[in-house]
Amino acid sequence: MTELGWAALRTPVGRLSVGCSEAGLSQIRFGGPPVPAWAQHAAGAARGGAEDHGGGKGHSAAAEQRDAAVAQLAEYFTGTRRGFDLFIDWSVTSSLQQQVLRTLFDSVGYGETVSYGALARRVGHDSFGASPPARAVGQIMGSNPIPVVVPCHRVVAADGLGGYSGGTGTEVKRWLLTLEGALPPTLDWDAACLKV
């Protein structure tokens, strides 16, 4: 796997880390970026140094992708961006994951929701000529390497909100859907901060 350049940003749903390759956005993680083994060893040898997230600074293609992703995510969380114009590096996904996640990315817009079953039907067919089961779509949403940008929070259960594996779970999903207007805000909803 290609080394990713990482950057972190603070958002109302907590800290997000963005990992980009030269091909594009590869990962978004809730919390800090992964610490490579070499950095763990170096940190043990020299505590208190500057934290490097594997991307360094400069004007490489990965750094440009990373900077664009961070800027667009910041705009999204302030409510000034409704769609992402980023290159996506799908190399860490299987064929079925890629098919389902691309369908989600291309067909479910800001403020919209879709059920797991309806998304499965949109995907169309797998190598056997049938739509993947809704349960498989749910598992793919739970393993989405690029949440928020590839909007797995917009996929809901037929009878309710469904689950969410990012951050504090369904509260993050509820907050994102409220930000987008897909859910009405509750009296205690604060666009600036999710209580974590």
C-alpha cells in the first residue's frame, strides 16, 4: 500500500484525520492519524518532538490532495459546501465495496437519505447477476474508509436511523443528517458542537 500523507482537523463531531495518496483521498478516520511503527519507535527514543503524520510538508500531489480534502471538509462542517470535488483513491476497497461506495457517492446527494435495501437495488448486480443483500451493504457502510465524503451517514435502516461506526456512533450520524437538513434539529441541537 502507498504511504499516505495525513492531516487532522477539528470538527463539531470530533477530530478527523485525512489520509491522501498521490491518486487522491484514501482514508478519513475519526480521531488521530495512524502512527506508523517507525514513528512509534522514534517517539519512544525522543519524546517531545514534533508530530509527523507521514505526509510531511511540500507540494507533492499527495499534499495537494490532502490540503484540498481538509479545506473542503472544513467548508462542509461550516455549512458552506454541499458536495465534494475531490479525487478518490479507491485502491483500499474490494470490487464490491467500490461498486457500492461509488453508487452511494454518485447517487445520494446532500440532505438525501436512502435505505440499505434501496442502495443495494441501485448497485444493480454483482458478479452473480443479483443485487447485493442489504446486510452486505450495511457491512460495507460500516467499513467505509472515507466517511463523510463518501456519505455512509446518508444510508438508513428501513425502520429508522440504523447504525454508524464513526466517532460516537449514531449521534454523529444524527448530527450530520441534521446539518444537511435530512433530520429536523432537536431543541438542544448545536451546529457548532456535538457533545462528545
